[in-house]
Amino acid sequence: MDHLYSLTLGEKLPEWHLESIFGDAVPSPKDYIGQPLVVLFFSLNCPGCKGRAIPFANRLVYELGEKINVLGVHSIFDGNEIPMCKLEEAREKFFVRFPYFKDQNLNTTFLDFKAGGTPHWILVDANGLVAYSMFGSDPNNALMRLDYKLDEILSGNVLIIDEPTSQSELTEPEGCDLRLVSRENENLGDKTQRFKNINSMLNWNNIIQFANHGNPIPSKRVDKSEAEWKATLSPEQFQITRLKGTERAHSSEMCSLFEPGKYACTCCDTLLFDAEEKFESGTGWPSFTQPVEENAVAYHKDASFGMVRVEITCNTCDAHLGHVFPDGPAPSGLRYCVNAVSLKKVG
Ligand SMILES: [Zn+2]
């Protein structure tokens, strides 16, 4: 199904056909050789574009603007043309940080590039070859995949080459475009450098880096056998923390508990979250914007159930806690979605 709505990966990006909105010169794909380029097909008729895709592209410019380029292509495939003045106003209205152009005849480039709808993302590597093509604005799927792919491209040593690499080397396995980074291949020097740059508050970029390249070192470790855990935990606690289960939404009173205090791992008593960072997410699971310490929680890519998510575990004893998502409140933008069973209120 995917290939119907995708350019062939590893091939050179075709020439686009764009018209200027603000009177600036229309660039060519060749102008971007040397740095990765994210092309976003968007439409002002599309709520997903306005609510999620444009903010996400803005964030890419804000966080990676020196390493990548972002180009917007306004395309219409539903027939409802947008007047030029609205296209101009959009720059202020949505704080658009990236240059954007109008697709010729509403959707010529959209069709040439086999976009699956709006928003559609095309990631082009520094050689001008298509690395990724994806429809959607779901933060836990399309956008996270784009983040992973960008991270992969930016962390690899991409050389400028003249000829496209052969197709067979670049074709992704169907249904999965993530390659878990083997811990053995890690360069400790790089890791120190990376972690040094992290501020006291974790953001989504930090989470992606942990999930891709390995977690911070915990202050201590608690390792027990399955039998030992079974002896100390209730069956429900064992199922959720040791076997990665999920409790039913709204099954705990902890979700609406906001009095001051701290939350510890139900298995090993390590402090994980503070009530100060707790918020009402409406999901039915206790939700936090930050852990108490940068090294309290560990992050792992989780491709189960046909989704790509980041699983969170206790970094001390590996208890499954839940998942973390990039749709939390400001300033961190993170939502740690935790099973109440994995936590105990302390203090
Ligand atoms: Zn623990």
C-alpha cells in the first residue's frame, strides 16, 4: 500500500514545479545538495496540517535549522483553492519559520511526488536522494518516524556522491523503517559529547537520542530473577511491570491525585516522578511532563502493535512504566504516560 503513495527510496528527487507566493525566487532541488531537506506538502484546508504538521516543521527549523532545510509546498487536492492573500497571511498566522511555495496548478508537484494526502513528508538526504516519504501528522507515528529518520541521517556520515546508490542497498524492509542501533557500535566519546549538551529539562530530542543511542547511567541497579519479582509483587504488578502489560484506562484513582508528593517505582522504590510535574492528560493514565532525575527513566523504541512508540522503564530495575509521547504541555512538550500500578505514592 505504502509504495502507491511514495517516491522510490534511494532515487534522485524529481524536479518540482512551484510558484512564488512572496515574490522570492523558486529554488531547485539541486540548491539543497549538501544538507538533508524536508519537503512538507501542506494545505490550509487541512486541520492536521495547521494543528500538527506546520508546528512540527517549525520545530525542526528551530532545533535543526543549521543542519537541515525545510521547504513547504502548498498543495490542494480537494479542489477548494485558497486565495493568495490567505497563503500570505498564513506565514504570520501560523508563525511559519520555513520558506513555502505554491504548487503549480494546485497539485502538479503533489502528484509527481506521489503524495498520499496532506500533510505529506519527503526527506531527502544530503546527496539529493529520497530517504523517506510519508503521509500523516500523527505525532506517535508519522512525526516520530520522521524524527528517527532525520536523526539517522544526521548521525551518519553522509558523503556527497555523484551517482545514486543502487536500489537494493537502500530499500527498507516492508512495514518497518527503523534500525535499532546496536549498543556495541556505540562510540563512548560521542555519547559523552551528546549528554553534555542536555539541559536540566528533557525534551523530545533528548528522548529520541536516548532511545536511539542508549540511556543515561542509573545511580544504582536492582537486578532480580523473575521468580524473585513474582514473590514480592502482586500478580497485576508482575504482569504490568515485568511482562510489559497495560492497565485499563481510568482504572486507578492515582490519575486524579494532585496533592504534593513523589512517585516511586513499585518494584524497587526508586523515585521516578514528582507530583509537581503531574498533569491531567485526559487519557486515564497518570501523566507527567518530566522524571525527577535525568537518569531515573530509560527509553526504548517499541514497534509493537503496528505503532512506533518510545517505551519507558525504570532505569534502576527495568520495570515497564508505560510510554512517553511528544504531545505534552509546554515547556518540555513531553507526556510520560504511566501505569498507576507501576508507581507507588511516597511522601
Ligand atoms: Zn524500579
